[in-house]
Amino acid sequence: MAQIIQTATEPLPTVDVDVITLDLVENALRNARYEMDEVLFRTALSPGIREQHDEFPLIGDPEGKMVVGQFGLSIPDFLENFEGTIEEGDVLLTSDPYSCGAAISHANDWLVVMPIYFEGRIVGWASMFGHMSDVGGKTPASMPTDARTIYEEGVVIPPFKLYKAGVLDEDALRIILNQVRKPDWNRADLNGLVAACSTASRRVQELCARFGADTYTSALDALLDRNYRAMKALLQMVFKDGETLSFTDYICDDGVGYGPYELKLSLTRNGDKVLLDFTGSSPQAKGPINYFINENLVRMFFGIYMITVADPQILWNDGFYPLVDVEIPEDSFWKPKFPAALNARNHGIGRVFDLFGGLLGQTNPDLLNAAGFSSSPHFMYSGNYSEGERKGEWFQLYSIGFGGIPGRPIGDGPDGHSLWPSFVNIPCEYLESYYPLRVEAWETVSDTGGAGLHRGGNAVDAAYRFLEPGTIAIHDDRWLTYPWGVNGGEPGARGRKWIDRVDGTREILPSKIHDVEVAPGDVLHFVTWGGGGWGDPLARDPELVGLEVRRGLVTADGARRYGVVCDASGTVDTDATAALRAELAAGRPDVLPTFNSGPPLEEILARCEEETGLPAPKPPVAL
Amino acid sequence: MTYRLGVDVGGTFTDILLVDESSGETYRAKTPSTPHDQSVGVLRGIMQACAAADIGLDQVGDVMHGTTIATNAILEGKGARVGLVTTRGFRQVLQIARSFVPGGLAGWIIWPKPEPLAALEDTVEVGGRIASDGTVVEDLDEDDVRAALDKLAAQGVEALSISLINSYANPEHERRVAKVAQEVLGGLTVSVSSSVLPELREYERTLTTVANAYVQPRVARYTANLSEQLTESGVGGKLYILRSDGGLASAATAADNPVSLLLSGPAGGVSGAAWVAEQAGFSDFLTFDMGGTSTDVALVQDRVPRIGRETKVGDLTVRATSVDVRTVGAGGGSIAHVPPLTQALRVGPQSAGAVPGPAAYGQGGVEPTVTDANVVLGYLPTSLAGGEVTLDRAAAAAAVQTIVDATDLGSVEEAAEGIIDIVNENMLGALRLVSVQQGFDPRDFALVAFGGAGPLHANALGRLTGAWPVIIPPSPGVLCAYGDATTSMRDEAVRTLMRPFSSLDDDALRDQLVELADDARASLIRDGLSESDLTVTYAADLRYHGQGFEIPVAIDASAFDGNGGGLASLREAFDAEHERLFSFLLGNEHEIVTVRATASGPRPAVAAPVLASGDADSSGALVGTESIWVDGGAVDAGLYQRDQLLAGNVVTGPAVITEMDSTTLVLPGHAATVHPSGSLLIRPIDQSAADGAEG
């Protein structure tokens, strides 16, 4: 437990804060949080943060509860696990999920935590973590797909003071940076994280100076309370007392041959509170896909889904946490035992979107989206230039993929996007300028979005031609199980990866692999997955289907899934369409299923090799 | 000819300002805008202004025009049907749109994705490939090009855009496609990405090129039509259009590159503010232009507006140089509401617009707006716009009462004050974006307020930012037209280099600058300026090697001594900016991404008007008193008529100063001094006393 040193020891009084001051503080905090992003984006060097925005800011109250942020990273858990004093000017750093109650969940994420002092006392916390492209270890980008322990995943930094009373610990930083492949990236990104937290700290100090520290902290209490009250009302509206809802989804494999892993989430309202229970999920994985999840992060995820639709302008915070109990079984996928490998937990994080969507959508139609591109799959390419003026120089790329947003209550899912906020793709011209590769295609794949009244978004095919010998790594999922459709919508297409070798052969790659050697002229196709469809595809306007055929988003053949008969130019044959729709309607049940995950799992597994070119994974076993 | 004309066409009104160049005397006209054909309102206004000045149209010289024609084409979705030619494999560049989803963690659930400006069915791809170093990997397949263009022709596209991968490094293939397009598509306007924006990043370059093509036919038609009508009416001078960066371009040049006009309107305001502030003796200031639905702010340092590389219009962000104007969706028409679940008081972003407008306008509006709050508090006298609009105070109070009912606020006045405080805070957020967040302390700046509602909120914003004095220009409603009439001709040329400093020397860079300067001057010389009239300035976008964002810095051409002095001064300027913005430096090598030359013509000689002088006693303009609600209580405020004020008069708050198209609120504890150039300078009384009234 951290021991906080404050020169002003008398607690701040609680004062009344009028609704207007409250909104002023809320607005100022929102601005400060976006300013944190801005500072980091503009100064970071690694493509993951700089171009793709793989980072998460937070401003907390004096106890560390998040008052603004987009993704909880639990400061209370961090402080609980930190042994030592914290004083003004200290800046703390860690990358060890096992030492901070999973405030972060793999060693690539570097978490900076900074106390915010005003007139000798703590008035809040600024915190931010960012995904470092490389933290050392046995494979470039530090995410070995076959890791069994965290020891294989690079440098793991225990919580310590990067700055002690304002003075940088140069030696410690030197030791850490000596472990990684691109120390200048890590140094710049870390500088950016600290600069962003300093910015937040300054903004909070300005608010204290403007309104008074007592008014400021009381306003935070009121903001937290605002969330509490809103959530309490929402829970009563949406969930029946005592009723349990459940939803199950899957991670296809763990990188070392086992899968699919079953992820189960249940919800029960008991009076004012709800219980979120992960019991029934698979045991911890052998490979690195375990997602060590923090209870507060579960609460945050739950809350953000619940309230976004109710008041999009609300400042999201931790205030409602007392209303949500969380149960996570030990030694499970969600709470693995140290030193289980964690690097590939991004699949699990992504699947949380689908789990909550499937769970909450059952009683909240505004939230019942199909399964979408709940992922941030990784592509890595590295090596040494073999010729030219850069001969011998090391290059290393880490890039995130995009796919289909699902069909939604409000409409179609965008093609080639992501459920993750603020992520953007790296411009192809940028890639070609900085790396020895050429992008031969960056386009969405027709018919990969699930059919529905609202179509699921299409997957992306990114085709990379390599110009230098090197190795590549891939982290993706949904190659086996389907992104499900809802309300009669069909599932989206699964992901695929292959290399067309320069000698003309084609090599199918699994969705999780590293250290694959590539030669100049080889072309990798990194094809992601589509979003599921929403609603009855036979109810979609045939002319819209025709237009999408003209646009190349759906093929004439694919149009038949909507019961639409048209030619390659999208001209609809009205009579044939009516006939086909009648025929399709006659051959299906009167009531369409709420969820459509494609064929039963046994059938998917039985046909795995035939359909995907890859062997079926073995059932997971408890360790 | 000694008269020049500034024309600003806004959404509601067209403002005309006729300036006698020798005396500085001005004549104004304000007429309703004519959206179906803006030139109708423009000509009507010009005739009115000439009538007021008692001159014939043949005495009018050059016409300087700020226009929203390009902006409106985007906002209303009424541009041309654009065909787009891309490289094979990249047809969906606009569909994918860098995969960006705005909003928070669940933002994707509620985000309606906008349709691309060039429809996917009108986007074609062609074979042929250029590498990032400009070498040709695969030659352009002209048969493929012809087939693709035939398809677009058959589909009836009205403008063509061409954006091929890596064309910033080698424009050859794009030029060949353009040539084939002339044969296949005849007289269709063609926008080529390597000309519109020769910069790396395919999505941004494509989007900007498509936006250019999208607005081009409409802009070209409008400028040609207006030029013709001006000539027919006897106007002897030429038509110039205000660019987004605050410079003027001839109508023909403007129509060639209309994507550079998207912020023409706001740029006029900033230019006007620069003129007014200069007359009042201030060179560093923030601008605050508050209208009915939105507020635009910018920062001006040493009389030069900060220039940005992005232009935002609605959902669209293109890469085009513009005055760095930030817009926030807060204005007089912003609606206050209380979401039942959270019971927070929110103001905007929804707006009552012109129809039905605020409840006080009596046109059927019932939701409480910022204007209604101002009416309830007594800040707005009961007639607006010279008596044309009468305000319904009871209706305003009834609307604001809905806020009282939904919260625990005690009275309509308290609720109204809350609405004002919150909308002021939203606008403060925008002012902070251009000041604090760019490393500038607003207390080092003045604040120039204009637009219909700016002067009403300006004193409060001065109090929040500490930017003093607050400057209220004469006739704040026609400031944009003033800016149009008082700025200079400008053009720029830009090139992507993407070179580390180690691969450059002073001579190589200077050669680039010389070429760029020639390019930048070309259109101005074509339009009749002589080379000796032109001033060229240079800027570079720099970063540490590996960073994703660049910082623009000015290039000091005199530092190029051939011994590395030029590069050294650039390095120093960049490090100073990086330190100021982010408070740290890196050891990485510096990299120059783009260089830019900007050529400007001479500033027009326009004399400033001078008010008759008086003493500190402003009672000559006092027409009554009115009870207003401020800082939680009712006080009596003096009601002044602005056109009766003399130079040197001091109006002590609380006071309300009215004029034809605007109302200024002076808060208690503050005083407005009338400057001889006509501006009101508002300061806290303590500071006024300390500094004395400035001349």
C-alpha cells in the first residue's frame, strides 16, 4: 500500500457545488483529457502510438477513481500494490500486470501514474498507458505467439519512481532501454506519456486555483454521484430483478494449438446492484492469449455500453462502481496464475465488446449490435536492410489491422473500420517511405460483411509485397468461429492469411504466428474479418443491394443472400427477386434467431481443415 | 478610382463595405443573402452602398469578396458528381477513410458514417505504379485509363479527380491520366492530386483533391457569373476572392483551386480584426466571432494570424492552408437542455437555427436558447437589427422556465445565467485550443469580438481568459467585409521533401526555395502584379525523424550563408517550438517534410476613420437605464447608443451599448473606452485606472 506524503494534512471540506459549476468542471476535464491525447500523438515516435493511437489517458480524483478517461486503468489497484512513499514531483512507471492488479494487461503497455498536488495535498491523479512497439524479449515486437510465461515477453518493469521528487532516475531508465530493440521509440513515447500527464496535472491545478480545491474535489464527488444515480436508474429500467442473462463467445485458439476458448459472461440484477460473473469461462490458456482483467475495467466496460446511448455527452467516470459486483474465477482465462503469458490478450479485450453487446442487447434493443471487428490484430515485419545506403540498418514495423463494424440498430456497419475509438491505419505511403515494402492493395473484400437489413461491414485485404528479407508475425483471431449476426442477420466472414511466395507457391498461415521468414517479392495477404449482419436480409431494399453491387461491396452472387437477383452492374431483376425472396422465406423458420453464429461448433471443428487449410485446435485443458 | 469594395456573403446577410481609399470613409449596406444565386444579393448591396456614397458603379475599383459558396457546397452536399481515378488496389481509399471512428469506447454504436464525396461507384482504378522514391515500378496502362474514364463518362460525372499512390514523389502518371481525360471527358474540370496537394498520405491527399473537384464547377460558375455582372454594371475593377489563409486571389486563380476557399468567410473576419486591432494599437490578439450556430476563434501574433495546414468544414477535414480558425458549435441559437437521466445542464450542440430561432424571436421557437437567456437577463434590448426584429421577453422567460423545472435552480434568471456561463465555458474551450494548448498565455493577448453575438459575451470571455482589452470593432457585424477590403493578394507553392537534415545542405535547400518562390509568384504576376511588388516568405514543416506530426516554422532566408547557417537556424527554431509546445526535446535527427513559399502583394492603402473627440463623459450617448441581472442579482445598467459616442468617452459598466447590428455588454467593474478609430476597449476598472486610457 502506497504511503502518500502531503504537507497539508487537514482534509478538504465538502462544499455545495451548483449544477453550473459542475458542468464547467466536467467540460474542463473533458478538454484536458483530449489534450493529453494530443500531446502524446504529436510527440510519440513508435507507429503504434503515433499513427494508430494505441494509448489510454485518465484523470482521477484524490483516491484515484477515474473522473475522465476512456478506458479504466485502475489507480486504486496500482496504489494498493505499490510499496513505498509517494510525494510531489514523483512519476511512477510500470509494465507488470501482476504487480498492479491488472491495471494494465500485458508487458508492452507502459503505465505512467502521476499524483497531482495543489497547495501541499493530492487533488487527483493523472495516468496514461501506451503500447510500446517493442519491449525486448525473444521476438521483434515482444509478442511471441508461443510464449508460455511472461518471462518470454521482454522487460517487465515493476512499479517504481521514474521521477523522484521531479528528478529522473537516469540509471533505471538506461537499464530498461537497454533491453529493447528500438530504445529511441520507447524513450520518445515515454516522454510523451509523462508530458501528457503533466499537462493534465497543470489543468487540474488551474481548476483548483480557479474554483478552489474544496469546490473542485466536491465537484468530482458530484460528478461521480451523477454517474451513480444515472446508472442506478438505468439498471432498474433495463434488467428484471433476479433474472440472469448469459452470453458466450469464443477465442479461436491460443497460439500453441488449443482452442476454442469459451468466454462466458452472466449478469444478474439483485435489487439496486448487478453481478457480472465470468464463471463458466475456459481455464487459463497455455499460450499467451490470457486476458488478465481488472474488476474495475469490467465495470467500466459495462457502464460505457449502458450509458452511451442514454446521454452521449456525459463525462464517463467510476461513480457507479459500487452498483456493480464482479466475479472472476481464479486460474481462468480472465485471471491466470503468475507467470502465465499475457502478450496476446488483445483478442480477449476485443471479444469483451461482443460479450457485452450480446449480453446487454438481450434486454436493450439499442445495444443489440451484431458481432463486429472487436479486435486490433497485429502485423509485424522486421529485419536488416541487405543492400543500399541503409545496408545493415534494423527496421521494425508494428501495425494494426481493421475490419467490419457490425450491422447496428442505426444502420449498416462501416467497411474496414474498428470498434476501437481513435485508432487509424498507417498511411500506405508512409509505410512505403519508411519500410522496405510495397502495399499492393488496401481494400475491403466484397461479401465479407454479414447479410442483414443492415449489412455488416466488410473485412480488409491488405497485400504487402516485401522488398527485403526479414521475418513477419501475425496476431489475429476469428479464423474459426464466426462473427455472429443478430435479429435474423447472418454472420460475417472469417479472417484468412496467406503468403504468395515469389516462386509461385501459396502458403496458408495460421492467425497467430511469429518469426515467419519472408523473401523479397513475397506477398502477404492479411485478410481480416467482416461484421455480422443486423435484421432480416430479405427486408433490405433491393435497389440498395444493387447499388452495393455497383460499388463492389457485394457481388452479384452475394446479392442472392439478400434474395436479390441482379447482374454484375447491379441492375435488379424485380420479378426474379420476388420469386427468390419467397423461396428463401419459405425455407426458414417463422421467427428468425436472435443470434446466428453459423454452424454448430462441432461442425465447424469437423470441417476446419477443409475450409481453412489449417488443422483444428485441440480442446483446452486445465493446467 | 479611389473606392474599393469589400463583400461578405454570410448565411443570412450580405454585407457590403465601400471604402474611400483616400479618406478611409466607409459606406455600408446590409441586404438579405440570396442563396439560390448569391450574386443577386451582392449586386443589390453594391448598388445600395454606392447610393449611400452618392457615386456611380463606374467609380468602384476592385471588388474583394469573401464567399461561402465553396463551404456551402460541402455543408449542403450540393457539389458536383465527382469521378475519382485511383491506383489499382486503392479504389476504397475514401470508403475506408483511415478506419477512423470518432467518439469514445462505444462511439461506433451511434456513429453515422458520412458518404464519401466521390461515390464508390464513381471511383475507378488503373494499372501502373510509382514507388515512394518516385521511380516507376510499373508503367501506366493507358488502355486501362481510357476504359476507366469511358466508364465514368457514361455514368455522367460532372468533375474528375485523380489521385494515384506516391504521386507526390512523381506526378508523371497523374499528368498522363489528366491528358487522356481531356480527350475522353472534354471540358470537364480535372483536379490532380500532385497539383492540389503534393504531400505524402494518400487518404488526405485524395480527400483534398476530391473536395477541390467537388466544389470547383459551382465556384467557377459563380465567380465567372459575378465577374460578368460586375462588368456589365459598369464596375471597372477586377473581382478578387478571399482565400482561407486570409490572402486574396484573382477570381480565375481562385476558381482553379477552390479547396483553398473553404474558410474564406472566417478568414475575412480574422483579417478584419487584424485591421481594426492595428488601428487601435494592438498587434497580438485572439479573435472571437460568435454567430447564431457557431463561434470561430483564432490567434493573431504580431498582426499575423496563425496559419494551419488543415481546413475543417462540417465532417470534412482537408489539407489546405488556412487561418487556424477553431470552431465550436455554440452560438446565440444554441439550445439548453437537461437530459433526464443525468440531470446535467447542457447547452448545444443542437441549435434553433434561423427557423424557428430562439423563442424570443416569436417565430414558433419554444426551446430555450442562449439568445433567450440574454433576453431574460436584460442584456439584449427589445429590438434587434435596427428595429426589424422585436424580441418577446415573455416567450424567452417561458422557454428558460423549462430549465428551472428540470433542475433545482431557483429562478429563470438563475437558469439564464447558468446557460450563459456554460456557453461561455464552451467558447472558452475553443479559445484555449488556440492559446494555452499551443503554448500561448491568453493574458498576453487582446480579444477582438465580433459577429452578431460576440460583443454580448466578450466582456465575460475577457474575464475568463484574462485577455485585455476586449476590443469591440466599429460595426462588428460587417467586420468580414472590412477584412476583405483591407488584405493583400497572396499565393503559395508547396513541396514534400521528406529528407533528414544530414542529406541536405544550405545550397540544396535554397535552390528548392528559389523554385518555390517562382511558382508562388507566378499566378500573381499573371494577374498583373509586378515582381518588385511581391514579398515572399518561407516556411517548413519539420519533425524529429520518426515522428508522425510536423511543426511549421518560418524559414529565415537571410540565414542561408552557404555554411549551414540556414539549416542551423531551422533546427534552432524547431527545437524552440517543440520545447514551447511539449516541454522536451529529443536527440533524434531533424527531418524536413515540406517546404512552402508564400508570395504576397502590397497591402492596400486604406486610411482609418477618425471619430470626433470628446472627454471621458459619455452621458451624451446615454439614452436610458435598464435593469439587468448579473452575478446573481439585479442592477441598473446604463443604455447607450454607440453612434453617439465620441473618442475618449468612457462607458462604465454595468452598461449596454446598442448599435444597428450588435449589442455590447459592459459588466460591472469594467469600463469601455472609445478609441479614436471607433473601437471600444473594455478593461477591468482597476487595470484601466492603472494603465490609463490608451490612445
